[in-house]
Amino acid sequence: MSASDPIAQPAADARPGRAWRPFALTAPAIILLIAVIGYPLLTIVLRSLSEPEWGLQNYAWFFGAPVNLTVLQRTFTISAWVTLVCVIAAYPYAYLMTAVGPRVRLVLVLCVLIPFWVSGVVRTLSWVILLQDSGVINSLLRSAGFSGVKLIRTQTGVVIGMAQVLLPFMILPLYSVMQGIDLRLMRAAQSLGARPSRAFFTVYLPLSLPGVYAGAIIVFILSLGFYITPALLGGPRSTMLSTLVQTQVLSLLQWGRGGAMGVVLLVTTFVLLALAAPVMRSRHREAGRR
Amino acid sequence: MNPVQASKGAAIDLESISKAYGGFKALDGVSLRIEPGEFMTLLGPSGSGKTTTLNVIAGFTDVTSGKLLVGEKSVVGVPAHKRNIGVVFQHYALFPHMSVGRNVAYPLTLRGIDQATRQARVARALDMVKMGDFAHRYPSELSGGQQQRVALARAIVFDPPLLLMDEPLGALDKKLREWLQLEIKRIHRELGTTFVYVTHDQEEALVLSDRIAVFNRGRIEQVGTGRQLYDEPATLFVGRFIGDSTVLRGQARSDGNSTALSIAGETVTAPRRLAGEASPVMLLRPEKLSLCRPGQNAANGANRLSGTIAEAIYLGSESKYEVKLADGSGAIVRSALTGESFGLGDKVELCFDGTDAKLLADDSTADTTLT
């Protein structure tokens, strides 16, 4: 983050002949990125414009079918819900991680990471067991005297499952930012007359926002491309774009249409991020953090 | 909150305050009365309880027992945000996401003061600390000294009747520290607010304070003006903590109204005796000691101790000598450059007048606490 700060840059002009060295060291990474991201992306764009023949027919098809637009909109809605759920669940958890001693913190970190090491498919399947109509949650509700709720094959079920899978991506950036917040500032705020809640909203929350933004962007973008969880936990009314892509490409062999959907998703994401960027840019410098 | 009432400071009464953390007594029956408008410094080594006392007054730490009155009203159990006390921290504690102006305006915003008044008072507070041109800067763009001045402005902008400062200059270099000490003194005079200042630096305490409370091991050893503490230390700890001093220990013999110490075969006497059973030591200030060549007549004093110059330090206006006495202990002597000068290893005699020696009870633990 501080790389954008011109002051933080090492004096590159001190040794002009060696300015290329940092780039030489990143060459393997750059080559790998071009090979596994750049080239396939280019292929997708080209295929969306060239299959079965050159032209914009794939895009015309996508925007011509209302169901596609519904699914696109739903993809963004579900991703937004997942992001929101993750923020709400991760914020207190990440805060707790900063507040406890090193031993409890280790336990909390493991609680985040251990599910992370279990394959997403396995975790999603266990959500099927938990969420299904005769599953754990519904039997508990019924034995407590409530009527059961429909969770499996609903949007709610998809959001719950995806939020659980993506939670670590929210907790970890939040924790790393919160760790850097000087808690003594809260004491200062209180001495100046701020109730603890007021001190939180005027001092702690604004200082933790960079972590919220970082986590939210990661979770939101990963959500947009989620495939397995919505496919297993969702029903026909909670289909996300990735499922449609899969149908077009693998079932119907319509590579062009699949490519066009991918491009639409990518461009829409960029537009949304560009719109959100001014909000996320904070005026105070990184150097202000300890 | 009313700017008119603010010109008067609040009195503070600490009445046998104790604070225990498990078995450890951070404060052990601290009683202190601070007068309205007074500049009181809490002085002591780290872990002596001075910062805990400050935190108790600020409301950051609750007490195990005892009474605390600010402005004649008990504040025990009142949370920090309701105490209306300004606090300046060693680590500045400016909000990094707010400009200097918004930092200083923060306590006013919390108090619901309208924007026009707020701006005027922020400008006045920043002018008072000579930071008027920096309102739009961010804390990370300021030097340590500038940040601390902004923190001071933020702590006085809401006109608290009491200002607490916790080693506010501890992180700054010596030149800046000395200049800011004078600034703090000036602001104290202009505001008339009660200041409570925590430091471990006895020189700083002497420069700033009306009175100083010397803390040691969770207790107050002595309260008084700098001169009182220097001239009439109540305990050996205070005598050693304030200013340079030489402590003479030896075989003590008291008879009638005088005390004699025999140190490695030589005897010195003081025309006083110590009440109680404790074994007496003599404490001497460097300017009360003089040096002469063996056998030479000294300007002052019937008492003589032979020693060797172990260190000679040239200080510009004077010289400072460390003399190693026959029993191995050290003495510190300051002498004007006009007098005779001595070199390393010179045999000398240390002379002093018995009336200048302070007789104090030997508190051998004081040594370990100081280092």
C-alpha cells in the first residue's frame, strides 16, 4: 500500500544503472501472470467475438435474453449480501483477535485457517447436511417448537454457504489493519469527552475501514465467480452467472457465449470498483499508522 | 465548558488512594492535595506509581480503595469521558485520520458546540501553541514536537479545569524539550488551569513545577518546592533523586547533639542527631564540598576525608570531580574554574562543614531503585 507513496520509494536514481534489477526479480511472476491470466483472458475476449463467426452476436444474445440479465443482477446481489454478511461476522472476530493474548489469538487464527485448508467442496457438502429440510438446523428449530425454514436451494442458503467459505478472506485483512490501530487513541478520545461507543465510531471504525475495504473487495470479487457452492446449495432461482457459463460451455459447447458472459462480468466488476474507489481512498497518509 | 469559568483551575484531593494489581501494590496509600491553578509534578523512577496516579485522576484506572476529589467533588466511579479533564500523552495520540484542525475541534464537536464558535476556539488554541498555520495538515506530516503541541491544543481547547500530562516531552530531543518546557510554563500561566505533570526527569520537574511530589514504590516520599526537596530532603531516596549528591556511610556514633561517622579510619561529624533507631548516613550536595591538596588548609569545614580523583569533567562554567574515597565509595564535587584544578589520580582531601551534611536514615533499598 505504501508503494504508492513517493516518499517511500528508495532513491532509484542513486544508481541509475541498476534500476532494472527489481524488475528482473519480478520477471518470473510477470511471465507466469501473462501465461496463466493474460493469454487465457485474451483468448476469451477473442472467442467471444469470433465464435461461431466474427461479430458481436454473442453479446447481442446475452443482452437480448432477459434471463441472462436477471442472473447477472442476481450474481451481484448475492455477492453483495455475502460481502455484507462477511463484514458483520468478521469485524468483531478480527477485533477479538487483536484484543486477546498470543495463545488465544493462535487458537482464533487456527479456527479461521483450518476450515480454509478443507476443500471448498467438502465444506459445501457439509452445508447441504446442515441446511437441508430435514437437516440439523431445521430439526433443532422444530424441536424448539418453531416451524422449519426453507434454506437449501434458496438464495439465503447460498449466501450462508458462500459467506462461510469466504470468511477468512475478510478476517485476515481486517485483522492486519486492526492490529496496527493504536488502542491508546481510544483512551485519548475518551479523555476528550467521547463515550466508548462514540469513540468507536469516530476513531476506531474510520481507522479500520482500509481493512474493511480490502476484505470486501476480495470477498466480493471471489463471490462473483463462485461456482460450486451456489450450484450445490442453490436452486434454479438462485443460479449465478458461473453456472450459466458452465452450461453454455460444457453442455452446449457455446464457447463464444461463455466468453461473452465472462467479459461482461469482468467489465461490470471493473466499473463497480471504479465507482467505489473514490469512497475508499482516504485522505490521511499511510504514515499515520504506527 | 463555559469559557469564563475556565480561567480557574480545579483543586484535586487524593486521599489514601491504593491500587493493587493482584498482589502488586501500584499505589499504596497515596495522599496529595493539589491547589487550584497549581503546577504539580509527579516525579519518580519508572514503576513508582506516578503514571498510575495520573491514570487514576484521568479515570483510566479505577482505585482499589481511597477517595478522589476533583474540584471538591468525588469522581470515584465517574467514567473518563465525563470528567472533563484534558490529557496529553507521551505518544501524542493524535487521530491520524483527521487533520490538525479536526483533531483540535474533536472535543468541541462532542460537546455540540456550533461551528462558528468551534472554529474560533480551535484557532485560538492552535495560536496559543503556535501551530495556527497547520490546521489543514495531517499528524503524519508533522514532527514530534509539532504533534505534541497540537495534542496540547486539543487538550486545552475545551477549557478543562485540569490538565494532565504524562511525560509529554519524553520522546523529544533535549533542545526541543527545553524549549517546550518554557512553552508549557507560559501556557500554564496564561490559562490558570491546574496542571499535573508526570516525569522521571528531575531537571524537568525543577524547571516546570510549583511543587513536586516524589514517588517511590507506590508511595509519595515527599511533597514540596524544588528548593525544599533539594535543601531539605525528607528521605535518602529524595536526596539522591533530586540533584547530584554524595552519600557517606560509616560506623555511626551518636552522643549528645552530634553524630560521628567513621569511614575507613577517618571520622567526620555533624552537629545533629537522627531521631529514631535507623542508622544515619550523611548526604552532601556537590557545592557544599570542596577539594584541597593533602595537608593544605581548606576554606571550609572541620571535616576532612582523603581520596583520589577518579574522574574530572570540564563543564564550561565549572568542573565536576568524582572522588574515590578510602572506603571505595564515590563523592561528587563541583568547583568553579577559578579555583585550583586537579587531574586524574591526584591525591586530594574532601572538606565540608558538618552543618551542611544532611543526616538521613539509611535506606539501602534506595540504591537499587535508582539504577
